[in-house]
Amino acid sequence: TQVSLRCPSPAGGGRVEVPRTVTAVLGQDVVLPCRYRAQEQEQVVQVTWLKRGPGAVPAEVAVLNPQHGEHVQEPFAGRVLRHGQGGLEDGAIVLRN
């Protein structure tokens, strides 16, 4: 099964860095990287991950917010975790199993 997860695009002048492809092995965890290279005076205040399938409306997977914490939608609860600590410039997530 192929799934497309989109790393959010910024509204500012910084740059999002993501690998072109990520390979996952069934039954193992996989990290989905997403790094934002902020310009001066920019700060990431929230990261939202969406799942997009062919012809489907994008579905929210997870929201990472330093003030309100992490929120993972029910279908992904227990399977999606934030990868790392600190600022949201690193908005990577882990898909478990």
C-alpha cells in the first residue's frame, strides 16, 4: 500500500526539507522527516500532518503544538508519535508498526 503524507508548507520565507522518498518495512517503525529552515525572526508555532490518498480528501493525522501538546486523530492513536524534542523546526513523526 502506498500512502502519501505531506509535510506542511510554510507561509513565510523559510524552506521545508523532506526526503523525496521514505522506505518503510511492514511491521517496523519508520520516521517521516520534516525540517523547516526558518529565516531570521521566524518561529514554527504548529505542525499539522495530513494523509492524502488517491482521489480522497486529505485527513488530519497529527497536530504538533508547543502550547497545546500533540494531538493524534483516533484512527492513528498509538501509532503516530513525535520524533524528537524541542522546537518544531523538526516536525518529524514516527509511524509505528
